[in-house]
Amino acid sequence: VRTTVAAANLALSRKETRRVSELMAAELDDDEINAEPTKAFFVDMLVRDIPLEQAILDLVDNCIDGAKRLAQAKQSSETPHEGCRVDITFNRDLFSIVDNCGGFDRNTARTYAFRFGRPRGAVQTAHSIGQFGVGMKRALFKFGKHFIVRSATSDEEWAIEVDVSAWEQANKWTFPWVEFGNSTTISKANPGTDIVVTNLRPEVAFRFSTSIFENSIIGLIKSKHRQFISEGLQVFVNSKRIDATNIYLHVTDKMQPGRDVLRFE
């Protein structure tokens, strides 16, 4: 039975491939050769060289950029990120990251945030550490085959849901809007972004289930974002709060930093 099913699936796959090839050939002029990459190939190349830890850090960077935008509005000097929170959860079944750092609007999502690469004219956050270029999309594809992204600002709410396998078979390079639904984490009253990835890749699911990986992520976030955490940002990894004290250089009248001047002709 398995052999028969496998043969039937292979025949169907070949038939679909021929059909797609015929459709694409029909759209070409006689003097053109089709060199467009398939989506599956594009996704594979996109995620191949990024470490899993870096993919998570890319998403945290986006959260912190949101916190920085809120801090610019508050103009608080000592604890500019007080009240901002990022919750990261991962295990063998899912990955999720939720923040209350202001979210981003529907127009940004439609025209910039989900583009592969940063379009010209995209609005940038001053001194941004995360860019709406490839980081977020690369992380989502790296983790698994199904993801939901929801975001809310004080004015609007929106959501997208993508089945990666189905998306790879579609001709358009677009993601579908879905209903925002009832959210217990973000809303127009509590602006932020909520990302959930399921149907994880097997190797990702395995690493997400280990305490070694969890400890590694905690250490990396503590090291990279020590300043923001010390300025009030709360970051939780699997319900464990990351504490980090900022590092200062102690200087008095009797103790000053050493300085060596080198001159080059």
C-alpha cells in the first residue's frame, strides 16, 4: 500500500510540476528563458546559514526597536524602557514571542515589514538594531512551517497566517490577512506584537526542547541587551526573567582610565 501511495504521489507531483512548467512557459516570450527561483529553494537558501540563536536574537532586536520608539516619546533618562516587556517561549511544539512595545501598523506590514529585503523609502528607527529587512522572515521560516503574526497599535489591529508548504506552491509572493481574533496578550489598549510558529522543523524542535539551548539564549540576550534590561526592559525566556546589571567604568579624581597615543606617519 505504501508503495502504491508513494507512486501515486510521485505521479501527481510530476503532473503538477509539468502543469506549472507549462503555465510558466506560456507567460514567456519566445526569446526568453525562465530563471526565476522557486519559493522552496529561496526559503532553503534564506535560512541555511543563520544559527538558530541568531534567528531568535533578530526577533528580540525588533522588540527593542519598538521599545526605543516608545522611549523617545517618553523622554525618560534613567529608565527609558520601564514598562516594556518581551516574553519568549519555546519547546518542541512551538515558538512564540510577545511584546508590548507599541506594535507596527497595517501599512508598515503591507509595504515594508514582510518584504524580503528593505525597500527604498522604508522609515527607519533612529540607531535601529533590528531592521525590517530579512531578520523577521528568516527567523519565521527557520523555525517552522506555519506561523501567525499579530500586531496592534493604539489605532488598529491586524494579523496574517501562513502555511509555508501551501505558500511555496502558490504563484504570488504575498501573505494573506486573517481576522485578528480575541487576543489575551495584545490589543489597541495594550499595543504590541505577537508571533507564534508551529509545525517546527525537526532539528529546531529538538534544540528548543533542551535546557542547554534555553541557557544559551538567556546568556546571549543578557550579554547583548544588558543596557536595555538595566534601563527597565523586562525579558522573559520560558517564564524565567533575565536580570542584567549595566557595566560602568569607575572613575574618580585618583583613578582615571589609562591612555596610550600612537602616531602613524
